Amino acid sequence: MASISFFLGLLALASIFVLIRILCRYLKRSPLDNLPGPPSGSLLLGMYHVPLFTASLCETYGPAHRIHGVLGERLLVVFDPRALHCIFVQDIDNFPKEVTPLNTLSLLLGPGILATNGSQHRRQRKLLNSAFSRTHLQEMSLTVHDVAYNLLKTMREHCREKGHELDINACMAKTALEVMGNAFLGYSFGSFVEDGRDTLGESFKLFFTMIGKVPSIAFLVPALSRFLPGSLIFRLFRLVPFSPNLHRLLDISENLRRRDKEQLRLVDEGQDIMSILLKANMMASDADKITDDELIAQVSTVMVAGLDTTSNGMSRMLYLLAQNQDAQERLRAELLGAQGHGVDNATGPRIPHDELLKLPFFDAVFRESLRLYPPAAFMLRVAAEDIVVPLTWPVRGKDGSMMTEIPVPKGTHLVPNLRACNMNKALWGEDVLEWRPERWMEELPKELYEAHVPGIYSNLMTFSAGGRACLGFKFAELEMKIVLSVLLTTFKFELTDKPITWNFSIIEYPTMGDRSTKPELLLKVTPL
């Protein structure tokens, strides 16, 4: 009874807080009110219950527009290059992920590199950079090859006849988990063992899926952390009735935190990333060292950051190649030609690391797929101070004035739309929505170069930009290219007659049809 009374009391306080926030937002004017934008949607969720970042929405309202979020909150959506440069590079410290004591990731995973800001983030990033050096990448390529050939062996056992239907998304998830386990932790999850299950691996794979099923947590955690410590917020969430998805997410969080500590004790003096990280931290100066809590948090943080992004990225590329058989055949011919110049080892032929990364059509397919379909399509930032965001192209306000910059009040949440920048007709031309790898083998539009898109990879925002850009993007490229090269030289991939839906979430994922919630991608697989 005491816990129920406590929960009801907190619910009453929360209701009062919500009403005050709603009144303030509707009574107080904001510079964002003059920006174009779609209708507000529902009072409670705003537009968060619909896919916000479609090409048609962005084309209609332009590279800087306003949407409404939870409880009438105004959010600034941007994909203007100068605005993105301001947010990610020029004024990065004024646009942290949150200005509150906690955010969702810090509550669930601890103070890892995805959750921290400012000097703490820079200290962690400096340490992690040492583990992703070119030398270590070359060493890890052998690990990725071994995992890819274990996948190959498993797929051969299932695909003995022509056109066997196989869940490619499940295969890619197992592969990414095994690659990350071996390369990052020096640990095998037994992903390709028959009926093999590892509770740590299952928690890693389900983490972002479960967050996507409890979207309100992204707003509740920062708000509650202004008044309550993380431990109490966690206990409060445990009291929420009729929310199995929230309770499952909390179970996953507890399992990850417990297993992270155990896993860290098992790390040896190997060449996996975590061993390198521990040694680098021991040798660092006191000013550059990170705490034990931060080290523990990196285990889950780096693992979850590298799993769904990579596995769903590989699934998307195989899906696109199944849709475009001519491109698949051309790519296969290029890979087989390069394979002839490679070396044979115990697992099979291997294209040398440097040559694989430079294959022209393979590289074009890779870039074009990530241009149109970045695994994470958008990000969230908050203005830590009143600040003015400059624009490349003026925006016509509702009052008819042309705005060359946008005053952003302190506390405003911004949504840098990475995918929309990659699909901007003003930069890429009229065929921007078409999957056409050949564009990367031609001269790119001069408008693209003149815009100075701040992304760290190929004039794209796919891997973000500036001091918070993806640390492991070169490792992700290496992993994806090795796995795909092994599969495409062994199997042919085709579509089935079943519909496939790519679902809007933190990281987009496929299901078989729009009524299913199970991550799944069935393709016909034929041995060559």
C-alpha cells in the first residue's frame, strides 16, 4: 500500500507539473513560432507518434522548420548545412545532448561516451580514439573475416537448394554481435552455435528496440533528474503499472550493468579494444584518466552503438541489392575479380584489407546506401544558452519576412535531420531520392562542395560531424564490407513475394509487413 500511495502522490505532482508546462508553452511566445511547420498533432505527444522526417515533410517545410513535441514543446528541425556546422562543430558545447543531470542513456547504461558532454566526453573520446587506430583496424580485419566465414558456414547448412527463404536481419544481428564481442571484448557470444543463447548478447540486441517501445522515457528521465537522483527514478519506473515494455527495458539495463562489471574483470592482455582501452587508461596522465564507472559504462555503450546500426545497415544493403539484380551482378563480378588477387587462408579466399576498401563499385554501393538510408536518421540536441543559428538559405517566416538566421532560446530542443541533409535536392540534384551508386563514380554536384556539409564521411551526415562524430565509422565500414564481400561471392539474394516494411525508430529496422513488430527480413538465398 505504501508504494501505491507513493506512486499516486508522485503522479499527482507530475500532473500539476505537466499542466504548468502546457500553460507556459501555449501562453509564452517563441522566435520559433514564426517558422514554417506542420500542424501540431496530438496535445500529449505532438508529432512524436508519426514518422517526422519523411522526404515530403522536409521538402514542404524546408531545411529549418518547427514541429511540436510532447506537451506542446516546440522543436527546431534542421538540415541546413550552416546550421548543422553551428550545432556540431562551431558551437558544439552550446548544443549538448541534454542540460539536465541525466538522460536516458546515462540512466540505463551509465556515463558512457554516448551519454556524456563537455570535458568528460572529450576525455573519454581521446581514450577511445587510441583503440581505433589504423594498425588495430588491420588486426581486427582478420577477426571479422573469421566471423564472416562462420556465418557463411551456417548459411550454407540452411540454404542447400535454390531460393531458400532466410531471415537476413537475424543473420546480420548475430554477425554484428559476434564481431563486436570478439573485436571489442575478446569474447564470443556463441552466435552461430545451434540453440546458443547468451543473456548478455540478447540484452545488447534488444536495448534500442525496447527504448523505441517506450518513447516517453526520453522526456521523463531528463525532467525527473532535475529533482530526483537516478536510483530513485529507476525505482519509480519500477512502480509504474501496466507497462511491460518499460519493465523489460529496466531488466535489460540491470542485466547490462551487472554483466559489464563481470566482463571487465575478464578482459585480459589481448588486442581487443577493451584491453587496449584499459592499458591506455593506466598509462594516461591523471588529467586524461577516466573513472572505473566510466570504463564500465563503455562496455555496453560501445556494444549497443555498434550492433543495430551495423546489422541493420548490412540488411538494408542486401535488400537494395536484391531489388537491383544488375547492380548485384556487377558488384559480384568486381568482388570475384579482386578475390582472385587475394590470399587463401584456413577459412577461404580473402581480399586484402586495403584493396577491399578501394573497390570502386563496392564503395559506390556502400556510400549510396548510407546516403539514402543512414541507420540513425536523426539526433537530438538542446540549446544550453540563448544562441543564434545561421542558415545557408533564407527561410520565409509566417509573417512573410526572410530569415537568414534563427534565434534559439535556451532550453530549446533541436532535431538535426541527418537523412534529410543526405537527400537534399539543392545539394544532390533532382534524382536525389533514387538509389544510384553510379553517382559516386561521376563528378558530384558543385553545389554539394560549395555547401560545406560538416559530416566526416563523403559529404554525408550519416556518421555525424565534429567532436561527437561516430568514433567507429572506419571499423563499421571495414566490418560491413568484409561480411558483404564474403556473402555476395557465395550467394545470390532475391526478394520474396512478401511485403517488407522499414520502421521508423531510433534505428530503422525491417519487418515482414506493416503489422508485424518482429525485426525480420526474409530474402531468397541461392548458393552460387
